[in-house]
Amino acid sequence: MKTFVDSVSHWDHIFTAAIFGLNGRRFLGLAMPWISHSGNGYYYPVVPVALLLVDSHKAWTFFLAALFAFGIELPLYKLLKNGIKRDRPCEVWSDVHGRVSPSDQFSFPSGHTAAAFVMATLLSYFFPLLSMPLFLWALLVGFSRICLGVHYPTDILAGMVVGLLSALSALSIVL
């Protein structure tokens, strides 16, 4: 008899293989590494600096919210990742190959997705008109991680939840 975890793993593999297979399309093959790279944390400190040019009050409030959000997200992400220790799809399945070098060993949850959802949520709060493109970008960061063979769909879903909850918690602390 299949357990719930077995069923989720089965569907995760089916969806991962299907999404990974989309990479044969030229545009996706070229775009996904760039989209994934946009979710790296290197660019996030630039955001509050750029916001200083737009609205200094919002920039400082955003900066505080981001400090709190990442202060929640990063330890939670590390705790889950090192506690669950789920192997990446490119290490488990012969039909999925890693197309980027992951920054750490395990896959659950997706740190890129969590961080992207922190940023999308915080920026959407301060600039509601940008909500659609920001959340589309965050979703594409998660999707790219599956396309690149380093995450399962449930890793992305967990990253979304971690990022959203971290950002909303931070906003409730700061505001």
C-alpha cells in the first residue's frame, strides 16, 4: 500500500520529468539559467539602495522588513533542508540531469524560490502595482529550478510557503 509520501514522490517525479523535458525548447534552454540566476541572493541588497532613489521612507521600512524576513527565512530554510535531507532529482533519477551547480546538497525546500517570494511579497506590499510581474518572476524562478533539474515541484511549493510566511511575518513585525 502506497503512503502519502510515496504518492507525492511519484507525482513529483512525473511532473519533474515532464518539466525538465521542456528544456529541449531553445528559448527555455537559454532563459532558464538566467531566470534562476536572477533569484540568487547577490542582487537583493541592491533593491533597498535603488529604493532610496525612489522613496527613502519606503526604502528604510523595506530594508527593515527584508532584514526580518530573511532573518526568518534563512534559518527556517536551513533547518528544513538539513532536517529533511531530500536528494535532488538530478541525483536520484536517471532521466533528469542537473544543468546548474546547486549551492548546497539537498533539495527541499527551494531556497531560490523562498528568497524570490520574500522579495516579491515585500516589494508588492510597498509597490502594489508591481505585484503581478513580481510574483510572475518569483514563480518563474521556481519553475526554472525544476527545468534545471535541481528541484521537485513540492520543493518549489515549500519554498513559496516559506518565502510568503517569512515576508508576511516580517511585515507584521515592522508595520
